[in-house]
Amino acid sequence: MRLNKITHIFFLLLIFVPLLLSAQDQRLVKTKVADALALLPAADNQQATRIFKEVINLGSDGLLLITDGVQPNGVVEGIPFRYAVSLLTHYSTTKEEKAKIEHAYLAALKKSTNAEVKAYFIDNLKLVGSNESVAVLKNYIGDKDSYDQAISALVAIGTEDSKKTIADALPNQSAPAQVRLIKAVGELKYLPALASITTFTSNNNTLLKRQSLWSVALLADASSYQALLQQAKNVEFKNDPTEATTALVEYLHQMTTKGNNALVKEISKAILDNTLNTSQQHFRLAGLKALALVDPEATLAILVKERIRFDDEYKKEVLKIATASAGSAKAMKLWQKEYKKAAEADQADILRMLAKANHDEGFVEAMLLPALSSKNKPVRITAASEIASYRNKKYTPALLDYLLRSTDADELALAQSALLQVADKETDGLVAQKIESAQSKNKTALLEILAARRSVNYFDVVAKQTTSNDSTVRKAAYHALPNVSAGSNESILLKMLVGMESRNEQRAIQAAIISALDKNSAPLINELYASQKVKLLPVLPYVNDSAALEKVVSSFYHGNESEREVAFEALKNWQNQEAVRTLLAIRKNESLKKYHEQALYAFISQTEKSSWPDDQKLLMLREIMPLALNKNEKTTIIRAAGNVRTFLSLMFVSNYLDDAGLSSAASRAAMQLALPTSDAKPGLTGIEVRKILEHMLDKLTGEDSQYERIDILTYLQNLPYTKGYESIFNGKDLSGWQGLVENPIARAKMTKEVLAKKQAEANAKVKDNWSVKDGMIVFQGEGANLCTTRPYGDFEMIVDWKISKNGDSGIYLRGTPQVQIWDIARTDVGAQVGSGGLYNNQKGRSTPLVLADNPVGEWNTFYIKMIGDRVTVYLNGVLVVDNVVLENYWDRNLPIFIEEAIELQAHGTDLAFRNIYVKELGTKPYELSKEEKEQGFDLLFNGKDLNNWIGNKIDYVVEDNAIAIYPTKEGHGNLFTAKEYADFIFRFEFQLTEGANNGLGIHAPLEGDAAYEGKEIQILDNEAPVYAKLEVYQYHGSVYGVIPAKRGFLKPVGEWNQEEVYVKGNYIKVTLNGTIILEGDMKKASKNGTLDHKDHPGLNRNSGYIGFLGHGSVVKFKSIRIKDLSK
Amino acid sequence: MKKEKNINATHQSRRDFIKKSALAIGAFAIVPRHVLGGPGFMAPSDMLTKAIIGVGGMGRGHIEYEGTKVLAMCDVDKNHLKDAIALAGGNVRGYSDFRELLTQPDIDVVHIATPPHWHGIMSVMAAQAGKDVWCEKPMTKTIGEGKRVVEAMEQYGRMFRLNTWFRFKDNFYGMGTTVKPLKKVVDSGILGWPLKVTISGVTGFNWKFYWVGKTDLKPMPVPPELDYDMWLGPAQYKPYNPHRVHSTFRGYWDYDGGGLGDMGQHYIDPVQYFLGKDNTSPIRVDVDCPQQHDDAVGTWRRIEFTYADGCKIILDGENKDANVPYIEGPNGKIFRGFKSDIPNILKVIDTLPDPEPQMTVFSDSVRSRKKFGLNELNGFRSATIVNMGKIALQLGRSLDFDPVKQEFINDEAANRLINQPMRGPWKI
């Protein structure tokens, strides 16, 4: 359709394009601009550059069309034009381009009557304006709506003319404009205006005064000094609204930059003389800094005295200033003297200042190393941290020595930190060497260093200290032990453990054993285990040994109370998923209540950390959910499920969306599951997903919920309208299911009546054995299979199943046995291979690839995919059947049926099924119905390729058996039939997205605008709010601009619509979803002019191509067929 | 301007107080407080006093902070101000004009939690008033403003902290560790040189592309509680629409730069730190993005920064490379969750020397006058990267940059965006 962009241009053309141009030329420029606008905003830089080049080469006519389209902010029609202007402004790089654009903007500025639009063009001149704009901008300095933008643009242009314009404009303006102009003079440093702005420094208006003082300061003319000084004096060098003191400081800064040293000295001294109050410290510091910069020698003495003027912080700031001049020999001497006599607290600051000023090894030798032995603690600390900043290992001995001499905690911490900064491999050795002889506190610090550096080479040194007489040393040694232990230390550690009775130290040794575990450890541990159970139990969760769990379980159930406690701890710490079912059993055991809570949390965390596939993780979380007692437990399970990214997990957490206590956690989990992840995993799609996301939108709470809502809405907006998984079991009754009547071959031979009768009998029997309980389909006793009432062809399926002891069942696909389900204990029939296999296959594999069954009584999840005759099965997330042909059991000479029911097999044992979802895959090629074939229809699109089509095959792609247009790529969006048609019946289905816009061109040529050169039958989501004010001839189905259609027969967005377009000569009839929405004669309808008052040369064409005319939105088409009536 | 304060406190200068108590602090004055007794070791009378400007969103989270006591708050939205004062327990003075707040002698530190188009001006004015500054990220909206903040802090001897913190604490997004081990391994040279750092969803970073603006904002009446003219301040006048202000302002170039503005400095600053680039900037920026609207910020696909020595920072908005390492050097890679192709990398790192400790408590920095770990100098450099990216997005082209002159090479339009004009009387 031709709405916003193009209608607008037509309208403009009527008014503005000079009549001198030939009609042909007008169309060309207009069309090109329209094409460009339709592609904006450009998808990428290359496209943007290409469009920019196209537009700029259209010359002033093209630019005029664009600037004329700009509307005041907030007018929707103007948006593409603002994108075009932005493109011109930002993408122009050469002088020539900028000149063209500048001219266009100046012209637009002249023409526009809207203040906001004018300001907008002026604003754009900031980037592309040149001296040429100055004369025009001058006129806006007096305009209250755009003076600010105009002056900003003049500053950006920055030529002599613009400077002069600014200066000349200064008198006779409103005060706000004057402030802005004075600011501009300062920014441009336009000296000729100095006198003029100086007069404002004595103005009563604070804003004018402040701005002029500031600009005078920026102009940095020596003659301004007295005036600025006087103003600062007037406010006693304080902070005040005129900021006179700040202006003087800025003036000083400018003079420093200019190098006017004499004046800098003078100003600085004036500042120093007048800022004796503590509240003026910062001005004073500025003065000192400037002075120190221009005359470092002379300032030295001042700084020494100045240091102690105010408070402690000021002292430090003065020292920072002194740093710049403290590198000379003279300075060194002076400051060293000061250092000696300074208060203890200040010495360290002076030392640091000198260290910064003299960053060389000579200074380290002369000052810093000796300072490590100072009596003054802050000095020692400063020296150590300054030495460390050299990051040179040659200072290791000195720092180590310092550490050995240190006694208090601060210094030890600092010495440690300093050593860790200069450390290398040799440091570890030096440290280890000193441990033996060090005092206990220092020993502790050294042990900590070895631990921090994981010095496994010095295990022996650390181990030896575990026997120290000093308890703090022992503690530190034990603490360090895990960090320095390696596999070779295992037997020593075990010996230590055997001999150790204290619990804390046992823990440390156990931790060390754990950190030293390697492939040789298990035998060593097993050897000792019988005699040292309680001591070794804590280690077992970390040992890679198949028998370890058994030992722990035995201790838990059969050991004494203390052994049981230790064993339970071990179960909680288990490092893989092996212990999860033990924890579950504990949780279920009523006599073990005291362990219940911890068992549940350990169960959840071990399940989360396990290497199980997601399906299995979810099964385990679902297994424990009924046992959860309170909100905390349930919330933890829901959160864990939020990390298991499967469709079933989403369905699981969505059960709790309406539970007041759990809804927020469930919503967050659902969001996490459904939306794309930050590491690029795609989001979930389909109707169920959409329903859940829409349902939970208002259930999120907490700080980030407003952002999360934006995320969800954005995702929903872009979510494709695919069906996805649909539940084929409603959880309440067996609707959608029926009894089994023999087999597909036998059924096909029955008459309708016989089949109906047998079906009724079979359905009656279903009630005897099949029932629905707690959201499950349950089978008990003897009976036949349960079948879906409708057939399925290609699909993906998810189903959870559970069997009892000796259980036997299966899933029939297309009415055919079967994906096997059985109790693996039934080795007599070969069930040890596991479930999931295509049991009745004779040629292809019939057994699963691996055994992946959960124990009988637990749930299992099947994912089954069937495409054509091939089946893939995952059991509990593990691939068990890999793309194997399902053989036809009922007649082995036939291939598998194309479509048949899915059946749940009954085989005499108790069964349960839940979560039955099917996603149908439209992978079958589309075929004409028998009826249409007979009527002479031709298939234009087979669901697979675009063979019968020409035109834009980049934006139009085949997807899910449909033609989809994604206008994000290059191209202009038309796809035509390969043949031309005159009279025809054209049938197709289409699916719209929100606000989508497309069109069906008929009788169209391949060149030019099909809506006018041919005819366009509108395709549009005319229910969208943006189209509330459509003209009647723009409704869906209308012959665009010519005959209006009836509105109100489109299906909701996302559903497929059926449409037929019948054309014979000038007669046209459009039928949408069974209702005729348009019927008429196109020639007659336009006899007295078209409804849109535009020229439609296409009305005179009675033959041409049929095509989809893309207008920038996502639309899908399928089932496209045609009957050529001209034949 | 209307005052909104309740005058009950005697405005004794904090610095006077500190001067008097300097003796009591005595010999320990230079020792960082955390060495003395850990965080929390501070008498109430020893706390720095603070004022917060902008208490709508970010500012409210910072009422409680180690070593500081909030005396005053300022906001241009009366409702925000009222709510925040109530949240702080009521005993706080309220201002609607920050300039008035800056004249209060009893405030040591000004905390700037406004939208970014105010950060530069307020930082400079606070320095000119003799206050130390705590400023939210991104540091400034333009490169030019950043330069000025650096200059003003130096001129007036003020302390500045930029409020992002990953260069010195907390686990750093997808890495699952602090930046310290990254710094150690990069410093050690184990990975080789130059390094390529990729910041994407794959490596654990979220570019928050919901911070996009709308292109069809209709003018609407300004609500009575809001001083819209003051909210806009230096930004050019545009008709009011609620989407411009408060929680959605990041979607507009006039005030910020979308997800890049919001998260860019958060993510990039630690990279500057561990690459050792705190004194320099990249020499080139390349962008891949859809064309941007000139008012509303849009999304982008990729922004790539290159340093003179060949190091690169890649912002991958599309999470294009599903297996990309966070840091990649010629001799080794570090992936999300600190996984690496270097065996036992965490143990190896433990044996490497530590980086220089950083000043991590702002009140310590104010007291000792030692620069805070993330200050105006390194903060300016990491903000410059964000601002280079924003300019390249708006211009849709690659740009060359001179890190010494801090201007673009041969691109006049880009250079016109370094200093953006300020409306009315606002200057920096």
C-alpha cells in the first residue's frame, strides 16, 4: 500500500515541483526518494552510505523533497524524513556534499513556518554549516525559539564572519540571548569583542555578569587583570553566584597556558593574599599551583611554609603541588630538613612526596631503604609501599627483612602486600628459608605468603610448622597447608590425619588431602579406610572412586550417631550427581526428619551442578517438588528449574505463576527460560510460550522488574507467530483421545459406518482402563491402546512416562508400534538394553544406542522427532535412536503411513503419562487438492522453492513451507510471478504481523510502481492502531486508490487468512476468509477520477505480472495457486 | 529559585571540625582506614558529609555508604525529592537547585547521580566550590566535558571518584572473579601481546538494548512537580514527553547513549585497567550499526576499538561469535567463567606478583588526598572510549583518533561532536 511516505511525496509534488519539469522526470526523482525513504533507517553503514550517495546525487530536487517532508517533532509522517535529514547531516564527508546539504537546509529554513522545524534545521547546520550559513543564522539570533541553536551553529562554524556576527549582535538582544552570545565570544576567544563584553561585567543581572566575567577570563587578555581582580575582591574571594573568584582563577589558568609568567605571578600572589580563610582553600591551591609552575625555585620556600597553614588535608594537597618541584638538589635539601623536623604524622607524607618526585633507584638507596628502619611507623609503611611500587625483585631481601622486624598487624599486612608485589619464584625460597628462625607473628605472615603464592615446592617447610609449639603458628601452617599440597604429599598428609585428634586440624588436613588428590590417591585412601572411617569420610566426596558412595551410604545408615553425621556431611558435599538419589531417599524417609531440609537443598544444588542432560535435571527437580514443604524450598526448586533451558521446564514453572507466594520467582524463572540468553542462546517460541509470557508480565516484582518487562515486551513483539509445541492432553480429561480400532490397514478397509460403530465400542472400553488423575493419563488392568483422535504426519513430540515393576508400554507413531518402554529388569525379554528403541524394526536397528532409563517408579522424558519415515528419540535427554527408519509392522512390504494417530500402548501393566506436547512440522510439500486440480488450477508455490517466481529473492525467502518477507536486507521488496496473467483466479493464504503492510500487484509491469503502473490489491493489518485513520480505499482488499473494500474480515494477527482474487477484464472480486469484501469494475469505478485523485495508468492495462509488493513489514504467504481464465 | 530546606543544623564547616580533630586522628592519619580496623571502623563524628544531586533512581541507592553521612539532597522533581528525603529518615535538607546546594559550607562531598548530560557541569562547579566529587557513570556525555573535569579537579585540588568499581572490587560479570587475577595474568605476559578483549553476551555482558528512544514523541504538558527546564539544563530544548526523562532518558543522545552509555564504562573501564591503558585512548573506532536517529538512540551490532599497539576492545552487540574468548592473545585465551586454554591457569596466577593496591574507599581518599582507584584521569579515558563509540555510531563510519591531542583525525564532523554546545547560561 502507499501510505505515509509515498502519499506524502505525491502530495508535496503536486504543490511544489515546478511544472517545467516533464512528468517523466518528476516521477523518477520522486520514486527514487520514495525508495530511499522506504529503506530508512538504513540497516547498516554500507546501506546508509549507498542511500546517502543515491540521494545526494539526485541534486537539489531530491534534497528538496526530503527537507519538505520534515514535520514538527511527534508527527509520525515526518519520521522517515528526519531519518533522511539525519543521514545527510551525519554521513556527508566531503566539502562538496556538505555544501549541497547546507544549501538545502538553508532553503528549507527559509521555507518552513514551524518554529521547531526551523530550530531543527539550524541544529543540523552545526555539523554541516560553513561560512555560507552565517548570514542566514544571523537572522535567528533575535528569535526566541531558535537563538540558542543559531548561536551554537555559529560557534561550530567558527569562521571570522561568524565571530564577528556574534560580536555585532550583542547589543539590543534579550538578556538570555546576550548571555548566550557572551558565552560564544568566550568559547571562540574572539578578542575584538573584549571591550564589548567587559561592559557586562558590571551588569546587575547575575547571569550576564557571571557569563561575561567567565568569557573575559577565557579571552585571556592582559588588560583584563585589574577588572577581574576587582570583581573577585568585591566578593572577598569567596564562592558567590557571579563566580567572580572562579573567573579570576580561570584567567590565571589561561595566563599559565599562554606563558605570561609575570602576570601569573602577580595573579597568584593576589589570590594568596586574599584567601586566608579555610573555605578558600581550593582557590588558594589553584594560586599555589600556578606559582609553582611558573617559578618552581622561588615557590619552594613558600610551599614549605604554606604546608601547615590549614588542616591535614590541605597539607597533603600542598605536598602534591610540591612534587613537581621537589626533584632538584636544592629542593631535596630543603624538604629533607623539613622532613626531619616535621611532626611524626607528617613525615610519611613528605617522604611519599619526595619518592614521587624522585622515582629512581638512587632515592630508594638513599631514603627509602633506610626509612624501612625508621622509628616512625607511618614512615616505614610509606617506605615499604613506595619500594613495592618499583616492582623490582631486588628489593625482596629488604622488604623481607622489614617484614621480619615488623611486629604490629598493620605493618605485617603492608609488608606482606609489598612482598607479594615484588615477588617472583626466588621470593618463595627466601621466604621459606626465613620461616624457621622467625618470630611467631612473622612466621605466620611468611606462611601466609607461601600459601598466597601456592608454593607447593615448600610443602615440607609448611608441614613442619604444623608441629610448632606456638598455637598461632600451628594454626597458620594448617591454614596454609591446602594451598601448598600436591599429589606427592598425599601419604604424608594421610599419616598426619591418622595421628590427629583435634577436629579443626583434621579439617585442615582433609582440605589439604582434597586439594592434593590425584589418580594415585584412591588406593591410598581405600587402604586406610577401614580403620579411619570417620576421618576419611569427609574426603570421599572428592575422590574419584566408584566405591566411595557405597561406603558413605553404609556409614550413614549403619554407623553410630557421630559417624552418621559425618557421612551426611559427605553426602551433602558430593561432587557429582551420584548421591542425588540417596539424598532423595533421605528426604522421603519419615524417620530421618532432622536431615530433611539439608537433604533437599543439597539435592537441588547437586542436581543443578550435575552433568545430567537438561531433561534429566528437570525430572529430578520435579521429583522433589511434591516433597517441598514451604515457600523457601519451593522457590529454590523453581529457581533451579529457571536454569534448565527446556520447553518442559517453562511449562513446569508456569504452574506456579498464580501462586501468590511463588509467582515472582516463577515469573523470573519463566522469563529466563523463554527469552534469549545473554550468551546468545535463542529464546523459546510458540503459542504456549507466548501465552505464558503474556500471562506473567505483571507478576514480576523487584528492582529490575521494569527493565525485565521491557525485555519481555520486546521479545513478544519480535516473536514469530509459529505454533510450536501444543499440548495434546489437557490434564483434566481425555478429550482429543479415543480407543483403538484394530490397525490402520484394517481400518482403511472398513466402511465409514463399520468404523464408526467399532470406534464407539472401543471408546466405551477406554473408560475401563484409562483415566485422568492429578494431571496424568493413567492406565490400569487389561485393555487396548489410547489413540489421538486426529492423525499426525511429521512432528516433534515430548511425553513423560512412568511404569511400574515389570512394566511394558510404548508410543506408537503413525499408528505403528513402537518406541519401546519397558522395565529393564526384565532381562528374560531383553529389556536390559533400555527403553526408546524401535522395538519392531527388523531391518533397521531396534535397540536403543544406550541405556538411559530412570529407575522404575521415577518419571522419564521422551523427545521423539519423526520426519518422513525416520525417527529420532532422546530418552531423558540422551540420544537413543538416531534418525532410524520406522518399519511398517502391519505390512512389512509397505513404507510407513504418511499420517496416522499417535498411540499410548497398553500392555497389561500400570502406566502413567503426562506433559504430552506435539509440534507439527509442515515439512510436506504443498499439493493442489483433487478438486482444484480438476478445475484447472496451477500450483505457483510448492512450499519449497521460488521456481515460479522472479524479482527480489533476497528479501523473500522460503521458510516453514511459506514465503516470508524480511525487509531488513537490501532490495525493494517485490516478488512477481514468472508469467503474465490477464484473467485469473488467484488463491493464497497470508499471515500478518502487527501493523504489517504489503500488497498484491496485478496486471503489473516489472518496472515502475506496481500500484500505479498496474493495480494493487491492498494487504494490510488495518486493525492496527497506527491505521486508525485510513481512507476507505486503503483498507485491506481494496484496489488501492480505486475501489474500497469492506473492513472487518481479517483473522487476528498471527493467524492464516485465505483469500481469492478473481479478475476478468475490468471486473474484480476479492473474497477474504469466505466473505466477498470487494466486487466491482475498476474502469467504471475510476470513470470520474480515482478516489485518491492520482493518476493510475495501470487501469488501462489488462495483463501483466502478479506480485507481492513489500512495504517494509514481515508478512508470510503460502498455498499459492492460480487458474488462468484466459486459456 | 525557591528554597526547600529546613534550617536547623548549624553549618559548622566540616573542615574546621576535621582540623580540630586532626590531633586525635594523630599518627594514623595516613594509614588507610581499612588497615586500621576494617570497614565500619569509624565514629559517626568522623564521617564525611555528603549531598546527593539527583535522587530519582541511581541516587537513592547511595544514601547509605561507608564513611559518609548524607546532609542534603537535590532534585528537580519535587516528588522524587520528597520520597528520597523520607527514605533517608527525614533529617536531610532538600534543594531544587544544585547551585544553592554547592554554596553550603558543611558539605564535603557532592554525589552526582543525575543523567549524564549534567555530570560534567556539576563536577566542575563542585570543584569550583571546593567540594570533592562522587560521580555516577558514564563520567561525561562528551569528550570535551571530560577534559574539563580533569582540568578542574587538578586546578582546585579536588578528589574525584567515578562510581563504577570493577577495576578494584566485586566479581566482574562473566568472569566470575575480580579483575585482579586478570590484571596479574595480563601483566605477566603469559598471554602474549597484543590482546583482543571481546565484551559480549557470550563473555557474560548484557548490552541492554532496551535503552532505545522513541522517534514519535508527542509534545506533552510538563507535570507540575518537575522543573523541566532545569532537568534539561545544558541539553537543547525539546518539547516535554515523559519518555525523555526519568527512567527512560538513556534512549536519547541529548542525555546519554543507550546501553552503551549505561553499561559501556562499567564494562570497558576494567579493560583499560588490565590492559594498562589508563593514560591513553584507542587510535581508531570501527562501527557496524543500523543508521541512528538524531534524537533517539538505536541499537548497534559491533563496535571495535584499536590501540596503537594493536590491542583491541570489541563490543559485540549481536553475540556473533558463540565461542569467543573474553581475552585473546597470541599465546593464550581466557573465556567466560575464567576458563582458559592455559592449563591450571588459576594456580598459575596465584604464583604471579600482585598488582599495586588501589584506593578503594572514597572517604580514605578524601582524607589522605590520594587519588581514588577510579578517578577523573582514568575515568576520563574510559569514558572517552564510550564517547568515541557514540560519535562513530551517530556518524556511521570508522574514525581515527589522536589519543594525545584527544581529537579525531581528518573528520571535522566528528570533531564538532567532541564539544557539544550547551544551552542558555550553562557552561563548563
